[in-house]
Amino acid sequence: TGLERTCLGLWNIRTMSEAGTLRVIEEEMKNYNLEILGLNETRWNGFGEIRTQGGNTLIFSGKEDENAPKQAGVGILMTEKSKRAMIDWKPISERMMTARFNSRARKITMVICYAPTEDAEEEIKDMFYDTLDDTLRKIKKQDIRILMGDVNAKLGPDNTGFENIMGTHGEGEMNNNGTRFAELCANHDLVIGGTLFPHKRCHKLTWTHPSGLYKNQIDHVAISRNWRTSLLDTRCRRGADCGSDHHLVTAEIRLKIAAIKTYHQRTKRPYNTEALRKTKDTQIAFKTQLLNRFESLRLVENDLEENWTQIKEVFQKTSEETLGFKEKHKKPWISDETWKKFEERKQLKQKRETATEPDHIRAATQELNKKHKEVKRSFRADKRKWAEDLATEAQEAANEGNIKDLYKITKTLS
């Protein structure tokens, strides 16, 4: 049943440094009902965990040196539900990270990786695969292992020698990276999802050359062989768009992640105390109600706890009735006009992907590139306006001596 399934995703997004990219990825994550999305080529240095504007959590791992050129980088974007199921995570390098989740069956350890390209030096490839091998070895034996990444590996339909871990539905012809990846999966008993399911060719090719003329299947999802039957499907989603030359790859698994049972005190909604500062009428109403309620209090001698409960209720009821609650909203900084352009880019991407004649592909690629630049400009303009509006709000808060709001705005801008 759908209740027992979890949808995962993998996406080489090319960069997360462009304005609006993260927001767009979150939208697509929602569109495809993904719980956890592995990201490649984030191009963020350092490592950390952030709460996004869309209410998700992003953990990321990049180069140790914050000032180093921004290359590679991996990340995991997860919903609130998945965040509650996460036990721990570990940044390994700008090409690798792990995260461990609780599930109804048993613990799941995910490895997100981004491999060197086919023409990279053998030494660099050796180093990457040694680290990946070591990382997989350190995973607890009883865990379900899921390995996802742009491994730049072509596997092809010939699974001779790899029958245990590969099907016959791979695309292309096995290259050096493909052999390395297949051998690693064989050593760790991982089945490669993209080779198992008989999809249309267009639903298996994960990468498109900038010219639009050549396509390959180089992004892969693999799962512990013992749990092979839990992997229900793997395919790419050409409809998803973030301006990357890679398609979103999704995997459906018959496993349900489950929140770790920890005690969480329910956080109370904050009252709209701003109203007290800004309107005289509210101040008078608040004061009057408070006095009336205090007059009718029946305090009990030598019962501190009971008295405190009564006093607290007086303040809570008065605040609720006269002040109300703070509106919990974050202004979307991306304009409707930009979203419209983004949708137009998606349609042009589809047009390019479905074109078959080389001339039509070239023409569609030109159109797509032009629209891509337009979308980037529009996102940047929106980001600038949002920052300027926040700066104005910060100035107003500073003039009023409102330190709390000033701190919040400064935190948002940083």
C-alpha cells in the first residue's frame, strides 16, 4: 500500500549558489512527493545543517576550506517528517556524506556520493573509490544500505559477471567508471536500480549534453541485495527542472521511515505582543481584562503550584482574547512573474527533450538557453528586492529600538 512506501530522489543540480535554486528544488521535491532528496554538485563549501524557507532541512558537505574554489559538494534535503526520523549524519568530503534514518523495518544508512568524471586521473578515481569502499564498510551490518549519486558511470545492458547486482536494462556501453561502480556494488552486495526496470529509454537517460544531441545514464541508485524486493521502481523525471543538465532520478521503496520516539514539548504559539506597543486601545483593553481577572482570582494558601497555574491562565486567556496570535508567515521573495518564467523554461525543456530531429533539438536548445538566462536574471532581481525590503524593515526596527525584530531580520539576511 501507499502507506508503506517512501519516495527518494537524486539530483545533480549543477549549483546551489544561484539565487532561487534551492527554492525551485523544494517545489519539485513537493511535486514528486519526495521525502529525501540526495543532491550532487551543490558547490557549497564547509558543512552544516540549515532550515530552509520551505520548511525542510538541508544537510550538506563541501570542501573544508570555506575560501576554496566552489566545486563538487553533496547534500540531502529532507522533509520535516524525515528530519524527525534522522538518527545522525556525517560529512566525509566534498564528494561524499552519510545519513542514518529510522524505519519501521530497520535502520537505513544512505550514502550520497559524486564521483570524478570518466576522463579524471586514475589516482583521483582510486582515492574516491577507496573512500567510498571504506565508508560502506563502516556501516552497521544490520542496516539497509542505499547508495545514490552521479557516479559518471555507464553500465549498459550486458550484466555478464554481475548478474547478482545488475539487471539487463542499463543504457549505453560500460565505461571505466561503470566497471569500477559495478565492482564496488558487487563487493558490498548492492543492487543497481537503474538496470532492473524495463522503462522507455527516455525514462532511463539521466543526463543530456549541452547541445541536446547526446544522452547518457550516469546517475544511479543502489540498495542492499537482501532488500532488492523493497525497491519498487527507479526512473528519471524529465518534467522536473532546476536549470541542470541532469534529470531528477526517483526511487520508490517499500519501506516507511519512522520518527525517533523522543519527548518533544509542544511549542506554544507566540502571542501578538506587537499590538501592545502599537495601539493605545489594545493596551487599555489588555490592562482592564487583566485587572478584572486578577480581582476574581481565588488563591489557595500554601499551594504555590495551584496559584501559579491560576496566574498563568489569567495571562494566557487575556493575551489570547485581546492580542491574538502572531501570524506565522514568511513572505515569498520570488515574484509571480519569475515563477511564470520558470514554468516557461520547464515547457521549453520538455520541448527539447521530446524533439527527435537534430535541427529541432538545436533550435529548442537555443530557446532553452535564452530562457534559462532570463530566469536567472529574474531570480537575482527578486533576491535583490527582497534584501532591500528587509534592509528597510531593519532600519525601521532600529529607529523604534525594536532589538528583537532587528536581530531576526539580520539573521534572515545573513
